[in-house]
Amino acid sequence: MLENFASLLMGFQVVFDPQNIGACALGAILGLIVGAMPGLGSLAGVALLLPLTYKFEPTTAIIMLGALYSVSYTHLTLPTK
């Protein structure tokens, strides 16, 4: 039981690293841009922006692409007037 808690805390340490938080914010901003473009879906946005992640650590790249996918997928919930 204590091992699971230690693993959970280690995961939070990785996620809340400043580099990973910045990558998450960048992915969210890029996801909004990709989601606002007509004809581009979330998977196309991930495929187009995948080369940006080649220089990142694997965890940071997955966090950024996950943020991009989730924001571009839910862009329809934003009010457009």
C-alpha cells in the first residue's frame, strides 16, 4: 500500500516539474489554435505537431501532445459568438 502511495507522489513530482507544466501550457495553446482551424481535427493536429516533440524528454512530449489532443478535441465547448 505504501509503495503505491510513493509511486503516486513520484508521478506528481514528474507532472508538476516546471518544464512539464510549460509543455502542458504550450500544448493547450496549440490545441486551441488547431481546434479553431476548420478541417483540422485533434488527431491531425497531433500528427502535424509531432515533430516539435523530437527534442523533448519522452514524458514531456507525451504531456504536451496529450494537452494538445484534449484541448483541440473539446474546442467545441468554447462559446463562439
